[in-house]
Amino acid sequence: MQLLKNEFSILSTCALREVGSQRDIAEAIGASLGTANAACKNLLDAGLLDKSYEVTPAGFAALEPYRVDNAIIMAAGFSSRFAPISYDKPKGVLKVRGEVLIERQIRQLQEAGIDDITVIVGYMKEAFFYLEDTFGVTIKVNDDYVTRNNNSTLMLVKEQLGNTYICSSDDYFT
């Protein structure tokens, strides 16, 4: 069964935490109560949720095709918007709030169960190689980063793209 957006949101929310009512569900997914009620009814009728809003085995099976398999972290660019800071090091290895940006992101991905992580490097690539030993990620080098930017980065890993998080090395997720 292919899930509609609201059905997916409800099912994944119920899989991650306990909800007591459709009002709780509506608030959790940022939808109206009527929208949540209609989607819950569909999920109940399909046997994906039970009456106490617990995800059934069939519900977990319906979520499986949406599971993220891997992550690609783009870290090849010049970091020109960070000049002159980026003359010494690429922005992905800058510290924000006491943490190296890319290290924080890798840890967050791993905590979310994503262990297949590839980091694409280019500019000052040597600054990232330690990540292979420290975090067990795969490093790929984009030699075309100067002229092709993100296009060539993603083409390097096109065979890996599917249910993939595509991240930028300088993102700071709370």
C-alpha cells in the first residue's frame, strides 16, 4: 500500500512515540483535526494502526519502503561564502558551539540508524580523511568540484541514491 503524506506522517509519528488521541496526532503532524481523523480512519481500515493508535506489524511493513538507507554529505566546495575563514579550513570542519560541524552531523545520522555514510570531498580534501577512521564513513573525492559543484558531487554517487539523505557538510541540525 502506498501511503499518502498525512498517512505516512501519522504512521511514523505513532511508531516513534505514544499518542493518546487523534487530537494529539493532529498537533504532532501539524494538521487539522479533520485531516488527522480522515487519515487515521484510512490507517485503521487498512489494518496499519490499531484502535489505541499503535502501529501494527502491517503498519511497520508499510513504512519499510520509506526507510532511509544511507546518507551523502557534500563537502567538496570552496566554501567561498565563508571567506576569509575558509582560506584556512573548509566550512565542514569549522567548530560551532564547540563541535565540528561535519562530525556532529555524522553522529546525528548514526544515532538515527544511518551507518552507510559517504562524504564527498574536494577543496582541502585532506581535512576530511580522518573521518574514515574516526567514524567509519566512506570518503570519495570529487576532482571536478571547481567547475561542476554539487552536480558532479551527486554524479559520483548516483548509484547510491535512493532513500538517501543528501546533506551539506555545514548544516547544523538541532
